[in-house]
Amino acid sequence: MSKRKGLVWAGLAAGLAVVASVGLPALAKHIPWRVERWLAGLTDGPQGASVCHDAPPAAGSDALNRLVVRLYPLDAEDRTIPIEVALLRGDTVNAFATLGGRIYLYDGLLQQARSPEELAGVLAHEIEHVRHRHIIQGVVVSAATWGGLKAIVGGAADAGVAHALLTLSFSREQEAEADEDGLRRLRTAGVDADGLVRFFERAARSGSAPAILSSHPADTDRADRAARFRGYPVRAVLSAEQWAALRGLCRPAQAG
């Protein structure tokens, strides 16, 4: 009898594990955007980093907006996704998407990029993480753990959400999905897809691996995917003057 009970409990545990790993991510995709944006409001944004703002005539901010508009929105579905992009001060070579469609690029990543096309490739990848609801999926699964549930039920919702975001990592399948559709987005926008590959390959060859590689694993599959998106008409994302203004957004003294 006790052996049978043990098997029942083991079966229940396995079932719960399946629900947690498969059911919750699927359900998370149906959470309304207004709910996700409300959750985003429970956090104070990136810790220890401030958003860069231009002094008039705001040429750097205009260049960033031009880059974003080139990639989003591209179709009717895009117009249902509340994307917001901001540039953060700091030498960290990283970019990440958070709840509510917020995407942050560090100045360190901007300075590492050698062309607007490289930056556009990284941004397209992050937009696809948002579009596929990867962030809310990760937060929901993290919150379903005992620690996350305790934080939220105990009244520390902001701490629970913040912890989920800080510990969020994407699966290999999610990274491949963001890569594939990010490259498709670049093709639709007429942006050279090789920029995405060049950026990640150079990051992987650097002496000390930048932070972005911890959340965007570089692999040979990325180059293979990009090879399927070559050969379409492309046009420049930004002029030389606009690119210089964007790179000077967080360091006005160096602009121009």
C-alpha cells in the first residue's frame, strides 16, 4: 500500500513538473499586455543604471528613434506590442528585454558595435524576445517556484518580480526563435543581417566574454541561420552623422 502511495506521489510530482515547464509558459503567452505592463510597474527598472538623455537638439535621441522605427512596427501584429527602447549609461556590453516591452541597450554595447547594422541586429533579436512573450514566460515560471511564490504572496511582489527578472535566462529554443525571427525582421526592414552575426562573433572572440554572451549564447547555428537570409536588397540604417550622434548620446562631449 505504501509503495503504491509512493508511486502516486511520484506521478503527481512528475505531472506538476510537466505543468510547470510546459503548461505555464503556454498560459503565459495569453496574459494581456496591460497585466504585463502592470507587473513591469512593480520594479524600478535597471538597478544602478540611468537612462541617457540628449540636450537639444537631441540628435542622438532622434537617431535612436530612427533605428527603432526602422525595425518596429513592421506589421499589424507589431502595433499590438508596446515596445520601448532606452539607452543606459555603463560600460557593460549587454542588451536585454524586460516586462512590458521595455528593451535596454547599454552604452558599452553601443560602443562595441561597429555599425548601425550590428546594433540593429541585436535590437531585432530583443524585439523578438518581447514579441514571443519569452520574458513573461520566464517570470511566470520563476514565480511558480516556492521562493517566487513566497515573495509574491508575502506582499513583496516587487522583490519577487525583480528577482525573476534578474535570474531570467532564455532556453536554447527561445534564443533560436529570437534569432530566426530577428533575422526575418531585418530582412523585412531591408537591414543587412550579417551585422547580427558579426557582432556576436566578435564578442565571442574578445579576451573576456562580455555580459551579453551569458544571455545570448554564441553558437555556430547563428551563422548558419544568417546564411539563409542573405541576398536581399538592403539600405543604410543611419547616416554617418546620425551614427556618430547616437554613439555620443551617453557621452555628449564626444558627440560629433
